[in-house]
Amino acid sequence: DAKTTQPPSMDCAEGRAANLPCNHSTISGNEYVYWYRQIHSQGPQYIIHGLKNNETNEMASLIITEDRKSSTLILPHATLRDTAVYYCIVRVWGQAGTALIFGKGTTLSVSS
Amino acid sequence: GAVVSQHPSWVICKSGTSVKIECRSLDFQATTMFWYRQFPKQSLMLMATSNEGSKATYEQGVEKDKFLINHASLTLSTLTVTSAHPEDSSFYICSARDSGGRGGDTQYFGPGTRLTVL
């Protein structure tokens, strides 16, 4: 699977949008971009995934550049409960035995 | 999203004893489950891939005789830490792959099990 690069930490004010970047310059055509987050002492939580089109769900929006070499996860109105480590992972769709491999992620701190 | 549960959520045991951790997919069937371990201030590390009805596949450096994995049904996988030692103290997290329906090919994670070996 392609490697990803994320900033180690980011800060965000409560109520503002949090934009978390991810570089995946070696992504291949059949690899999807997945985002998960892990709140302290809990299991990772699935947020969103996409291939090439922008995606939105009740939690976040995912913006993927046209060349697919980078993406941005957007939390439109960050709250204190969004403080967590956010992981960007690329992975081929449909490979039954292939697990998600976690990097170091971005620690997002939301403050009031 | 799909729900994965783990039991127990935490366990304290004496050195030399064995501990079993259960992972269940509650509202979907999972032919593949994964076990991860996480040490403090570190990221998740994949330990093994568990396939229903067959032997687990272990990552390099993970002792298969120490970490026994059984995936006897489409909704249950168990991890048994045998002869536990203090260095096995960690946060163990399971994940189940939802290969159909709403999530597509998405992995959902359990809440984790905190193991402390005295």
C-alpha cells in the first residue's frame, strides 16, 4: 500500500473548520483513501473514504485533488470531542486479507 | 456504521497466566478480522489476520504460539495471550472487515482491551 504523510499535530478553535491534510503521492489507481480517528484509549473510528470524487457524510468531507496525490479531511465545525489522532490510510479496495496499516497520524487538538 | 464489540474492556492478570479476548461483529458477518496492539504513545501495530475457518496469518515478529487466534464463526474471533508477561501489557484492538452492504470494503474497530500483566 502507498505511504502517506501527515503533519504530526494541528490546533483548531472550537466552532471553526478543521482541515487535515494528507499527502499520498505514490497512490495507485485502485487505491482508496480512508480516514479514521482515534480518541484517547478507544478503538479507531471510521470517518470517510473515497477514490477520486469528493465525499461528504454526517461526520466530515473528503477533498481529493485531481491528481489524487493529496487529500484533505474537513471537519466543518470542530468541537472539543473532535480532539483525537486522525489517520489517513490508502488501501486497495476489495483485498480481503489486507489490513489497514496505520502511520503516526495527526494529533488534532480542539480548544475553546 | 457497523458495530464491533470486545470483551473484556480491561483485564489485570498475574505473570504466567493466559488471557482470552473476544471480538464480535454485532450487525454484520466478517469473514476476516484483524488484531492490533498499541503501546502508549504509539500507533496501532498489526499482529495478525484472522480468517473464518482457517488459520490466522501472523505478522513478522509476532509469536503464533503465544498469541493464539481462533475465528470459529463469522461473528466471533478470539485472541488468547498465553503465559502472559509484563511486556505483553498493551492495548489490544480487533477489527472486522465489512465486505458487503453499507460500508463497502471498510474495517470497523472494537473499543479495545487494556491488558495489564503484573
